[in-house]
Amino acid sequence: MPTDTHEPAGRPTQAGFWRTRTGVAFGIFAVALAAYLLFSHTAHVFQWLPFGLILLCPLMHVFMHGGHNHGGGGKQ
């Protein structure tokens, strides 16, 4: 019984960024920085939180539409 894979046959799979050494190191650093800011500078974090939420809207729009294959073009 074959296993269900979503990769084309004959094509090697490539690990995502978050599974590389650099990605793991960046994730640990980001979590440590977030914890430091939240525990040591709580007032400053909450002061800038509304601006961060407003900034997330265009960033999510830009980066989350990458996989939709917009752009028109030929037949499928």
C-alpha cells in the first residue's frame, strides 16, 4: 500500500526554514526576546500593541496571499 505524499515522484523534499539550525536558533532567540520584553517592559509592550496589530493587517495580506497563484494567465 503506497503512502500518500504530496511531493512529486523523483523530487527530493527540502526541509522548511523552521526545521533548519538557523530557523531553530532564530525561534529560540525570538521567544527569549519576547519573554524579556513582556516581563521587563510590560508597559512599553502594551503601549505599542495597537500599532502592532494595525501593522499586522498589511503584512498578513502581503505574505499570506503568496500561495494563491494570483496573476491570471493560461489554462490549468
